[in-house]
Amino acid sequence: MQKKLISEWISVGVLSERTGVSVSALHFYERKGLIKSQRNTSNHRQYPKHVIRIVSLIQVAQRTGFSLEDILLELEGLPNRARVTLEDWEALGLRWQDELDKKITQLTELKDMMADCIGCGCLSLEKCRLLNPSDTLGEKGAGPQRMTE
Ligand code: FES
């Protein structure tokens, strides 16, 4: 029986099929520097098989709210993109958990501010923390606080 040869390189169509990501999105990822291909002798893009794992990682990160820029920074920090290890994955997961905790805290604060605004509708620059959340000078009173210092 002849052993089936498994290529180390795959086409964009196969990468799309294996990851569930559209071909146009994969091209976009490539333009953003998240994944890399090379051209075969027929001038078609081909990707090393390890890119399947990278694309999966991108999908997970996007689902948890990370931007492609954030993801690119993380990918650039990996010791070896061709071989994402369990340790790499755990380290990424811990960093992302910290980021998610921060986002959850921020969103909870926004939710609390929103609760204060429901039924109010004033949208006052002086009073509304949702409209003007970092108005530290407003605590000193109305008007141009810096002009009076
Ligand atoms: S709308 Fe009135 S406090 Fe935000």
C-alpha cells in the first residue's frame, strides 16, 4: 500500500476550508502581516501548514475582542511562529486574561454610569459622567478652569 504524502504547504483554498476563514479574510490577514505565504511555480500563494494554527489563534483572539494590531504584536513576540507550543499558548492566554479582566472592569464601570443616565437624558457636560467621563477639571466648577489658574 502506498503511503499518502502530506504536503507541508497548502493553498489558500485549503487554508480557508481548514479554518473556516474566507479567502478574502486570509488575504487581508496577509496584507496586515499576520500570516505569510510564498508563491509556487504556478505563482499561486501557498502557506506552510503551521499557519492553520496561527489563523485559529487569530480567530480566538478576535472573538475575545482583540484587535488585529494587538494580535500582530503578540504574534511578533512568539519565539517561533512555525511552532506555537503549549507554553506559548499558556503565556498568551494569561496575558489575554489580564486584558479581558481590564475590559470587563471598564465595561462594568460604563454600565454603572449608564444606569445613572437611564431616565435622565440631560447629556450635561457638567453632570453626565458617561458623556464626559474624564472631566477632572469639572470637579472645580463650571467654566474654563485652566484660564483661571
Ligand atoms: S444623561 Fe444625565 S447624567 Fe447622563
